[in-house]
Amino acid sequence: MAANIVQTAEQAGSFTTLLAAAQAAGLADALSGPGPLTVFAPTDEAFAALPEGTVENLLKPENKDQLVAVLSYHVVGSQITSDMIAEGTTEVETLKASGDRAIMVTRTAAGVTVDGATVVSADIRADNGVIHVIDKVILPSD
């Protein structure tokens, strides 16, 4: 049996911060659900590169809404594989509930970026969608 997005991320071993954050935000079940989903997944190094204290602050129970907003900004409610991304820049709606919901996905000869984060590994298949590994955490503007 194929693995869902959470299981696939666990097996990869470089998404412990993302998975802990998804658990704290109550989103792990949604990422394990039927999908299809596309997750632009920041690595542990991407989370570590945030200003000191940012991750710890987001993981506090009183900041759950903010954590949900940041994480859902990394998830699209459909499956988007790299071969579906057109040349140029495309606005893509995320699962973020309100405010700044759209991410800018740009494809050039050099590769694909998402709101300025570079896709370092694309099309990691899961049975409920696809994961694209990105090199930084993308933050909504609101």
C-alpha cells in the first residue's frame, strides 16, 4: 500500500519540524486524508533558517491560528505535478482560510520557485497527493 503525505514525509526524515507543526496545528489528519493535495514542504533546515524563536513561538498553543495559517499556506487542494506547471508565473490558491491565500508559482529554465522559495525536489508521490520540497518557509503577507 502506498503512503499518504504524512507517512511519506516521515519516511523522508527531513521534515520533523513540519510534521511536529502539523501535529500542533491539528492538520496532520487532514494531510493524511483522501486528498488530492499538493504540499510545498519546507525542510527542517528551512524552518531552522527562520529568525530565532519563530518556530517555538508558532508552536505555542495560543498561536495555533497563526500556525494553521502558515502551514495551510503551503498546501493546495488539488494535485499539481511539476509537468503541470506552465512556464512563467501562475497564481495558485492555497488552503489558507482567509487573507493572503494565493502563492506565486514561477517556472523558468532555472527551475521552479514558490513565493521565492526554490523547489529542490519535485513530485514526491503519495497516495493522496504530491510533495514538492522547498528550501524556505513561505509566509503569507497578512
